[in-house]
Amino acid sequence: MSAAAEPLLVAIDVCTKLRPVGLAALLDSLAALEPASRPVRVAVVVVDNDPGASAREAVTARAAGYPHELLYVHEPVPGIPVARNAGIEASLEWARGHAPAGTEHPLHAVLVLDDDEVVVPGWLRVLLEVQESTGADVVTGTVEPVFVGTPPAWVVEGRFYERERFPTGTELNYARTSNVLVLGQVFTEDGLRFASVGMQGGSDTFFFERVHRLGRRIVWADEAVVSEEVPVSRISARWLVARHYRYGLVRSATLRALDGSPVRYVRRVGMGVLTVLGGVVRTLLGVRSTARRVAGAQQVARGAGLVLGLLGASYDDYRVVHGR
């Protein structure tokens, strides 16, 4: 087989911890993927971040009959960045073992999913096609919420769990690890890995901010859809407000880690204060609407996080955010 006809080596990385039902549903959906428009060899890399290795038996039992190569990695050290990096290293090692000798960048791309998501059959094909047509270094797509039970009317009205969507090909300055393709060169040429910003969560914000600052392009693929389960434990005003507070903290923690410019600090404080004031007004104007009150409180919390994050404040909401 000529070098031009060699299949693309693609790894799908999934970090999991004590979510056997969600992981099983995700693996089922990956097994039903449609063929890509060009030859692709796929490895699904499951990184078990449970010290007790609770997912080992279920994953290894599937491997023999699975349509893709299914790899199990146990990373007992707790933390999302550690688990993500274990998946990257396993993916790179897998690609080096399957690429022709002398291949400069064996791993074409890493695709990252969460263990509470399910992909549509054309998901992989769309991400690869958008990457090829745009030449982007990162391609990220749609995450649609699926509620466990019927959510309150104010949740539906406020669309709190629906993420912003864009036309395919739209350039962005951010991405998340809940549905994303990252070219292998980002890990090999740039040497980037995931790192903590001093709190649980936020390592993806930090990672993609560094990707963007290096001049790598991030684009949107609207048809690359995954669904994400929203458990009952997350359906509350408290959870929604806390998440925005953490979002503000993470953004400013990232700023502290990457750029100590006094001008940027002053601008961030100003942005935080204005965000708080705007949230207060929004809350007062929407006093008779639960959806509007919650949206206003989210804005206040986000602004407070932007300011307090510059002072080194942290907030460990990992158990709340992930329903664990």
C-alpha cells in the first residue's frame, strides 16, 4: 500500500469514572459510526480514572468483537488533566505502532468525548470532512442536552442547557473537550498537554486558549452532533449559577497563568464589574420570571468569578458539576 493510500490514524479518547451505564451507551454509539469518506483506522481509548479500575472488565470484554480497536488505560491518579494526558500518550503510542516507518506525524487526530455523551452515526465523518475542507487544527461541534425526566418550565424557557451553535466553518477562539477533534500536530509539534489552572475543571479552557494563542485555527462543525445526558442533580438554579461562577474563575485563572499584563488585569476587572452590574439589572427587571432571575444570577456569578479569579480564588464544584 502506498503512503498516499495509508488510512488516517484517528484516536477517540474517552475519560470515565464510575459511569458504567453512560460509558456503555457511548461505546454502543461509537460502534455504529458510519464509514468516513476516506480510509480511516480508529482506536477508541478509554481512560479509567477510578483508582479501583471499575471499568476494566466491561471495556476489555467488548474488545474482541468491537468494530474499532478498543484500548483500556487505567490512570489511578485523580483529575481530568491527568486522565486526558494519559489518553493522549496512549493514542500517540498506538499511532506510532501502526504508521509506516519514518512517518513524521503518525497520529492524524485525537477526538475527545465525555462518558455521558452519545454520538450520531455521521459524527466522525463530519468532523473529518470539515477539518479537511477548512484546514483547521481544531474542529468542535454541537452538544444537545437530553434530560432525565421532564425539566421545569423555566428551564425550557431559559434554554439554560442549550449551547450556542454556529454555521459550519465559523472560526472560534475557544473549544471544549466534550465534542472536539484536535490534530495530532498540536500534541507533537507544539507539545501541548492538558494542565490544571488550580481548581477542578477548566483545563480544557486553558488548553484551547494556548492552542488559539499559538495561531492554531478552531472551527465549528454544526452537523457533528453528540447528545449529553442532563441528570436530575444538575437541574437546579443553584447548579446553573455555580457553573457560571466557576466559568468566570476559570477564565481569569487562565489569564493569570498566561499573561501577567497589568492592562489585561484592569480590563478583566472592568469586565467583571460591568458583568455583575448588568446581571443585577437583569435580575431586577425579570423579578417575576424564574428564567430571567436565574439568568441574571448567572451573570452576577460570572462577573464575580472574573474578578475573584484574578485574586486566586478557586471553587471545587467537580462533584456537583459531574453529578458524582
